[in-house]
Amino acid sequence: MLRAIFRSFPPDQLPPEYTNWRDEQRARRQSVALLDQSFHMTHLWLRGPDARALAEFLGVNTFRHFGPGRAKNLVACTPDGYVIGDNVLYGLTDEELLFVAGEPVLNWIEYHARAGGFQVNLDRDPLWTLNSTGRRSVYRFQLEGPRAPEFLASLCIHPFPELGLFRHAEVLLAGYRVRILRHSMAGVPGLELSGPWDEREGVRSAIVEAGRKFGLRLVGSFSYLSNGGLESGWIPRPLPAIYTSSALRPYREWLPATSFEATSALGGSFSSPTLEDYYLTPFELGLGHLVKFDHDFVGRQALEAQAASH
């Protein structure tokens, strides 16, 4: 899986190291680090009157307080209660959502959007290696470290907003309109920045130039892959549990032969002749606290039975 992720980082845009792994890791803990997330994740915009209904139908999370200016780590499961994957979901407007993640969850969403009769339109921006245009719709940066909030505040034209966890807002940053999300991987102060792709170089240059006096370090792909996700215990690429259920045969037939699910290989030290042994529940992945039974969703009945034993 790591090999596949490495291929998503074009070395001419994001080298393995800018200085060295040690310095780049240290910046996350002592000053501020700039991580470039512009290449390895797919974006999926969901627009229409049923956008929220579809997200609720597929997500195990509560949507009680969700709306514009909010985000969440959405988890999707099969009817049997096994994880397909998780991603970041942005609430942009009452009828517009943005999903940012790897392919399995987005494929699952697109299939149900088309097969379930939901009144939505989909706009997909593939990750760099699958994108024939040679550009993205948006750039995405992560600024992490104890000086990150202070540093961003210094770049803002207006007072920097106080954001709760998984809240987002637009700010004017060095003259550019930038969406910021308060989101950090492992307890390190951090904010995610995004905006139109054509403004990427301008925003990046402004951050790098202004960051010199804050001890900013650019983070290469080596350090990116060993950042806070590992420290927090988050598993980014669990095997999507779609391969054996007879009920999911229509979904497997819908997936193209070139999909992530069809071309990826198992990795790691665990070995079993039974594919179901690789399937995981939200509780086994440490995501059980996100499961809320306040709405109907795919996999609810199976997860209620699992919750009773945890």
C-alpha cells in the first residue's frame, strides 16, 4: 500500500526530502511544518437536494449538528458492518458536500448516488496519477506545529478566526482567499489549507517566504508518510470489505477493472487463506466512537450487534 501511495507523489512536485527526514519531523514538534497534500487524494463534490441524505445513508456518523462550516471523519461500512474506508467530509452549503479521501469510499458513494435514485450531481477530481489533465481542481496544504496558528494569523489580512476541531472557514491569506480547516493528525496544532489550483504556487510561495522567521520546514514524501497518522494509530488503507458478499456482487460488477479495489495488493505481516479475515469493523480500527445510532444507515443492524459486545 505504501508503494502505491509513494507513486501518487510526483517527485518533481514533492521530493522525498527537502532537507532530511529528522529535521522535517522535528519541525512538526518544535516550530511549523508545511506538508503538501495536493497530489495523493481524490476529491468528490456532491451537489443537489439529496446530498446530505446520501451522506447520512452511507455514513455511520451522526449528522445532528452537521452543516456548512463543519467537517467530519466520515466512516462507510458494508451491510455486514465491515469498513470500506473513511474520509474527510466538508459541509460547504446546505446542498453541497466535499469528500476528500482515497478511492474506496468515493467509489461507494458514486455507486449509490447513481443506483439509488438520489437527486445529486457528482464532480470528481482524481488524484494526480489518475488525472489526465495534469492539474487538480484545488491545492491542499497542511501546516502543523506549535507555531502554526501564530504563523497563519500573521498572514491573515483580517483577524484570524477561532475554530473548533473539524470546523472550517474562508480567510484572506496573503491576499488569497483560502479555506482553512482545523484538523490535526496526532495532537499537534494543525490547520489544513485549500483553494483553487491556479493559486497554489502563489499561496505556497507566500507561506514559504513568511515562514522563514518561524522556522518553517518543507516536508517531503518520506516524512509525510510517517507523520501523525502513525502516531495516532489511524490506519489509512484498510482492505475495503467488498469482495465476498453475494449482496455486493452488483457493486463489484459496477467497479471498473482499473479501480483501486481491483488493482491493489494486500500488504503487511498478517497472512490468512480466508479473505474475510482481513475485514475490519469500526470498533477494531478504533473508530467505534464515531458510530451513532441516531439515523438509518448502511450496516446499522450489524453494527448494533457489534456494539453490544464492545
